[in-house]
Amino acid sequence: MIILSWLLLIALVGGVLALVDGILRVRGKGNTLVGIIEIVVAALFILSLFLPGIPFGALVLAIATLIVIVVGLIVRGRQGVGIAIAALAVIALWIVLVNRWLVIPGIN
């Protein structure tokens, strides 16, 4: 059963932003390989929040998504960076909150 929580909403926002960034990266010129990898990893991250059978788990896929977004920012080309930075910040916040490195009452 899926329980709606702030952590789930933060993860969904980060995953959807990363997915949209990957789609925009594929539609633009250049960096299609990074875009395809970002789409696959972000989609697996979103699915891992709802399905227990995803092999690596949400935390590993979140870290992989974070790495792919950073690589995409480094080799960005002509695309804007607003969505990528927003996805990077939200996923990094989710990783920090899930590992309880920062405890905010009411969120984790």
C-alpha cells in the first residue's frame, strides 16, 4: 500500500523534473545519449517508489539520477539549465532527508 507523505512528494517532483529534463535533452540538438540515460534512470527511480521489484532500490537510483544530471549539466550544450538545477536540488534534498542526515519534524 502506498502512503502519501512529504518524502514521496519530494521524490516524485525530483523524478518528474529529471524525466522532463531528459526528454528536453533528447528533443534538443546534441547530448541525446545523456538524455536517453537520464530518461531511463529517472523512470526507474519513479517506478522504484511504487514497485518493490525494481532491482537497485530508490536510493541507488536517486544517486544515479543525480550523477546523470550533473553530467548533463557539464555537457549541456544549448539547453537551459533551470529544470536540471531544480531536479538536482530536489533529488539531493530527498537523499539527505531519506538518510536522516537532516531531521525536519513533520517531513521525515
